[in-house]
Amino acid sequence: MPPHRTAALTSAERITAIRLAFPAGGLFHDKEWVLSPEPFALDEVTLDRIEALGPALLAFQRACNRLYLESAEGQVYPWVARLLDQGKPQGVVELGRHAAWRDELPRVIRPDLVLTERGVCISELDSVPGGIGLTAWLNLTYAALGDAVIGGATGMIDGFAAAFPREDILISRESGDYQPEMEWLAEHTAARRRVIRTADYDSSRQVPPPHSFYRFFEIFDLDNVEHSSAFLRQAMAGDADFSPPLKAFLEEKLWLALFWTPQLQEWWSAALSTPHLSILRESIPFGWIMNPQPLPVTAVYPGLDINSWDELKSFGRRQRELVLKISGFSERGWGSRGVFIGHDLSQEAWAAAIDEALASFATNPFVLQRFHAGRVVNHPAWQGERQAATLERSRVRLCPYYFVIGGESRLSGVLATVCPADKKILHGMKDAMMLPCTAAP
């Protein structure tokens, strides 16, 4: 019996309790996952790293915001803003530069971390993350079974309420699958708040402005978001404010490659403290921007030692332990769409993916990153037909949720997505387990 467990329940009794705790309306539309009687335990080194990442990622976002705005104003590296603005409508660019929210940053930070043999590796930074309500429910549910979940039983609920004290939740049709979890979350916060569909926006204005909203829709999808012109007009006039801020440039995977760009190393070193710089270098996989512009004949891409992307096409399978990702301002920029893992593809398919990435540079840039395989772990999964839990070989994605409160990050919970070991792209799927995290005893 782990020392943090306060109730001696069998696995079957724990699964029954978890099922009984499910909200009547569920937590997602048409989504299931595998249950487990046990939370996912993090070793001390991994947990220490996750706790240290919160302040480092907040400092990184501040630095990204500053770098873009100074670049846009011509103070430093004008090419940075040009790169991040590629493919975006002028209205979206101007929205991101609006003076009223110049210094605003997302108030929830959620990295996707792959648990590897060497620690954790950041595969993505999500500014509009799903799973907040789910993780809050998991923490509350497993805590009731006696598990000392990270963040505490109500850590996610309290963190969201503190970061968004008066915001209603504005959710688009595209994000509608997540509406049940946000409704559950809204019901469990002390402040009265509403979950409003963008389709109902015009009829929902029952309080005088300014209206404050937690934004649960993607900026790239604005053309398909009902009444977007109305609430954007209000935002520009100061009658509405949104968090995360309406800054499409902050929602690009390009930042993870810009972090490694040689021309910017001096800038990052000046903008970030030595401890933050160190932990980010250990956690962000080395990456490159897939820019089709030819290099001088005497130059090579650092870490690849090639002069042109055509040479990348001929890499052998072991050399192709690389991943190509569309950067962000696209419907393929989330949910693991627009992702190509080099060593999973044939030579021909890999070459085609490279060609696609280069051809789309002007409108949807791609990044190339080192691929870091997930560590194989064993975790008990509940087998309904056997009425027993069996250990399953798995790989794990960890999603810590840091709420920014009073200018500081607060780790409020960690969601583990425990996937079958044969999966290389780790995300919520029908045969994965979705679990809260605890500290290993």
C-alpha cells in the first residue's frame, strides 16, 4: 500500500468509484478513454523538473512577446516578426500588435512533455489547451480515493478561479467537444461564470461592458467563429477583453526552433536568466525552421551538417529520427495533425513531407525537430471483460497546467496521457489512459 493512500480499496472498488464520479453529461462529446485504478506516479527528478519548468516557460513567453514586438517595431531582428506574420491576414497581425494588450500573456501555460529516458522533452506549448476541466475532475476524483495528487484535490479549480476571477468562458463550435469539461469546471468555481457558445454571443450580453472572457477558440479559425467581428470590435474598443490575448504570433511552434537559431543566441542569453536558459536548453528539442531559401555554398545547417534540404531527403532511417510539424496558424496545427515522423516514413514519403514543408513556407511554415522517443513504462489498465487491472507497456505524455497568478506561475495539476507503447505520437485516444499525477512514494 503506497504511503499516501488513505483508503484500502480494491482495484474494482476504485474503478466503480471513478465511474460513479463521472458527471451526468460526461466531460467530452463522443470521447472515451481507458480507466485505471491508479494515478500516474512521477519520480522526484521528473517532478522537480516539471516544477522548475513553470517559471522558466513564463519567462520564455515574456521574452517571445518582447522579441516579436521589438522586431515588429524595427528595434531588433526585423526578420523575426516577418517570419511569424507569414500567411496571416493583416487584420490578425494588427490584432496581435494592439497597444491595449501589448504586455498581456496567456494566463495558463500547458506544455506537452514527452517522458523520455533522459527526463522530459517539450513537444509543444499550448496557449489554448483542452483538458483543464478533465484534469480538475481527475484530481478531485482520485483525491477522494486517498491519492495525494499534484496540485491537491481542488488545485486546478482554485488555480483557474484565481487566474480568471471574473471571466466567462467563450467557446467556439470547433472547440465544442470540450464544452462539457468547461461547464463542469465553471460549475465548480466559486465565482458565478457562464460557458457561452460563440454562436450565442449576441444574446448573452446580460451585464454592462467591459466583458471578460476566457477564449476557447483558435485565432486561425476566426473566419468560422460565429459573431467574431462583433466581439473583436468590442475588444478593439475596450469593451471586451480576452485571455489568452489575441496574439496569433505567440501560438506558433516556430518559437521552439527560434530558441535554437544561431543568430538569436545572444538575445536569448540576455533576455533569460542562466537557470531558465539552462532548463529550457535541456527540455526543448533542437530544431530548425524549414526555410527554402538556399544557404551559401560554404554554410551548413547546425546539427545536420547539410547545405540543402535535398540532402535531408536521402537520410537513412536512423538519421531520420526527426519530426516535421506545421507551425500553428492552420487547422492542421493542433491535435497532432500536420506531423510527420521521419523514421516512421518510407524514403519517398519523407521526401514528399519535406517538399510539402518547403512549398508551404510562405503561408504555413514548418519546423523540424529532433525526435525523442518516449520511455516505456508499465501501468495498470482496467480490463472490463476480466474485471481486473493488467500492466500495459506504455509511453506517456505529461501535461502540467501552470496558472499565472500575480505575475507568477502556479503548478496546479499534471495530466498524464498513458498510450500504448507502439504509439509514437502521444495524444488522447480511445486506447489511452487519462490520469492525474502523484509524486512517487
